[in-house]
Amino acid sequence: MTRPKGAFIRNTTATRLNHWFTAACFVLLTLSGMSMFHPLLFWMSGLFGGGQWTRAVHPWIGIALLLSYFGLVVQFWRDNLWNKDDLAWTLAIDRVLANKEEDVPPVGRFNAGQKFVFWSMALLIPVLFFTGLVIWEVYFASYTSIETQRVALLTHSLAAIAAIIVWIIHVYAAIWVRGSMRAMTQGWVTPGWAWRHHRKWLRQLVATGSMGPRPRAEPRRVRKQS
Amino acid sequence: MSNLQSQDYIRISASTLTPPSIRNHQAEVAKLIDVTRCIGCKACQAACMEWNDLRSDVGYFEGTYDNPLDLGPSTWTLMRFSEYEDGKGDLEWLIRKDGCMHCEDPGCLKACPAPGAIVQYANGIVDFISENCIGCGYCVKGCPFNIPRISKVDHKSYKCTLCSDRVDVGLEPACVKACPTGAIMFGSKADMTHWAGERIEDLKSRGFANAGLYDPPGVSGTHVMYVLHHADKPSIYSGLPDNPRISNFVSAWKGLLKPVALAGVVMAAVSGILHWVIEGPNEVEPGDEMAARRLIDDTAEQKLADPHRSPDELT
């Protein structure tokens, strides 16, 4: 990690690898899934070696995504629990969108928007997984009735569209809030970034002498930083 | 089947293009299966296997005349036998030749995501173009009659073609040719409907008051029709659907959801671009860095002054 002196660790190397594996799975699933959803997008099946290959590989990538996202849930769930700061932040969403963050109530490691993305995916990915199993023709076609499979197909499509829209919000937010992309590529943020976007998180880190991503359980004597 | 009649398509799966319509004088065809004349000899099944080079695996015996027990990727037509006891305690042996109904409004074609894997010819035949099939099984969900079967060998979907290759060169389907009692007829849909009408009159005069033609309007009619002695109760014929129609789940998924979903995705992306243009990026300002620096330095100084203070007092 090429972290400059004084910068805080936002995401560890393991977290970043986990995140980008999940992201790769999600993009591949979106491309292959959309190619089987709308005829206008069927050409994208060519990226996977044709329709038969797209149909065959899509569910396996889905399994990889489920496992990978589970890894993210284990790492992130605690800091994504809802608290009263989130309501205050959500009520100030107009100022968030207007980049007037000095008027927005301070939040911890994640704001309500990030928590929304996290929990949306935590809900949608299992829904996609289980409905996906029902419509996985090769292995599971004989286990459920055709009517059940029809419901599963519709649910799978709805959940997929919802997940794609949540993903677009997630990607745009990372582009819009400068410094967030580096937090997930190189892993670090400047103290000013933490102050501006996650002030309570910064205060916890500083108070416990941690460089991130989470405060120390045991406070430590702090050396003066230069 | 193979792609023999591409200029005759009137519907193409997963296609936003208008199908070719050069040849528009074709009569709509229909196969008429007169259940009341069927003796259950299975000559139609044998003829279907012969013409289409199909041999399903040898199955097992389960105490019924149905052999094999179900339609399959290598069994495109199947005699289904049911013993029906009417209200008077009389037993009737109802034998129905099951297979693709060649719907005028085909649910399989609506559901199919692979361009040109399912087509409908101008003569009404619904055909699977196997080289385009991706094996997803959506046609199985689209079909109101539970007909298509996916091969575990080549992962493609198969069903009766109505012998589209024979019909194309002016022959009747193989099952029609083989039927020894004339229970299976083939011709234009108008002729078959007319012929069925005469037969139904005859049946009514012989005590089958509910005799009728099965040409279900829920799928805009079919190009395989049945003459039934009990047209008021199609389901007694081994579960022939009373009122088949494309499932609402399939209609929603393939109808409303497709444009709404694409619009939703595009709107989300456009909203992002508009926000970028109107509000621009959220940059960390020099003041933020200074404030953070001050917090870090103040904390460090307090800690140095009194290392035993708890962190809670600092914030």
C-alpha cells in the first residue's frame, strides 16, 4: 500500500481484494444477465463466447458473487448498523447532494447512503441467488413446479434491475465524492477527507490512536503526528 | 429443426425487427386430432420417431399404457391414456395424442431470449431453430401446455415441429400419414375447423351432447386442434388445460418489465451525469485538511499532557 504519512487506512488490502472480486462478478453477471433479459442487449452474450456459454457460466459467477459478498458482509456489517446519526444525515440529503457538507450532521465510518447500498445488496444478492437456483435449468429444473419457476424468473429480473440501479448509485457516488475511489483502489484517505465525510469515524480513530479502518479497542498513547 | 423457411417467418423470438413478409399468400395450416376416433395404437409416435430420427432411452414400466411416461427431448409426441368414469358410472378410455399445440400466440416464443431460436411461419407452425437455442429453459416457463423439453446432452430445447420440413414441400406431417383410423387430419385451418364441425354434429347426434372443438382462444387459437367428446371438461384428457393462456408472470416479465427496467437503469445513469453537470464533484477543501490537522494535533497534545485520560473525554 502506497499510503502517505498521516493518511488513514480506509480499506485494508484484504477488503479491497474482496471488494474488487465482488465488483468483477457483479459486472460479469450484469452483462450476461442483461443479454438474456432484453433482445437489444443479446449481443453482449458474445463477450462470453455465445448464448450457450453465457447461459452456462452466469449461475456459476452468481455463486462466486454470493460467497464474495458474504465476505464483505462479515467485514462491514457492524459499521453498517443503523443509528440516530443516519436519520439526521438522511434528512439533510439535499445539502449532501448540493456538496454543502459543512451543514450536514457528522457520521461514523459509513453514512446512510452507504448503508442503503450495503443492506440493499445484502438483501438482493440472496434473493437473486435463491431465485437463480430455481431457474438453473441444468441442475434444478426438476425440483420445482413450472409455476414456481415463472415466479422465480420474474422475481430474479426485478431483483436484478434493483441491484443494477443500486450499483449505478454506488459507482456514481464513488466518482462524485472525490477520494472515495482511491479509498478502494489504494486503500487510504487523507485526514481532511475523513473530516469532511466521516467526522465521527475520524474522531474515533484519533482518540484511540488508530490509523484505520476501525478504532482500537484499547486506547493507545498517541505520538505527535507531523 | 433446421432453418428451412426463413422468408416465411411472421414472428421471431427476441427480435425487435419486423420479420420478412415477402410470401404472404400462405394458408394457415392445422392438424386436427379427433380423440374420438383414436384407438391408441401409437403409430403416430412411431412415425414421429422415424421421420425425425428420434430414439429416446428405454424407460421403465409403471403400470400404464403411456410409453414413454412423458414427453422428452427425443419424444415429441406421446399418447396419454386416462380412464375416466362419467357420472353414470360408465368407464371411458380417453386417449390423447400430446405434443406441441402450435399456438397462434406462442408463449415459448414470447419468453425466448435468443434471437431467432423460436420462430413462427406464415402457415402458423411454431418451430425451434436449434442452432440459435441457448438452453435457458425460458420456453418451458412460457408454454401454457408444458411441452418443450431441454436435452441434458446438448442443452437445447426440443418439441414437435409439426414436420415443418415435410409441410414445406407439400407433405402432411408423419403422424398424420401413419394414422390408420384417420383420427389425425392435416390441412388448412379453415378446412380442419369445417371438418371438425361436421364430426361434432355427428357426435352430438350420437349422445355426446358436449362434443366440441378444442381451439383455445386464450392463446388466440392453436394450429393443433382436438375434437373432444367432452369439450366442456378438457382437463379429463390427461390434464389438457381448460383455459390455457400465457402466465401473467411471464407476460409481466416479458411485457412491462423489459422497457421499464431499461428506462430505470438509463434514468439512474442519466441522473448521475446530470448531478455531475449541475453540482459537480465533492472535493475535500483545504479547510477540511486544516480542521483534521487541528483535531489530530490537539488530541496528541492533550494525550502528551495527560496520557491517562480516557479517550471519551477528548471528543
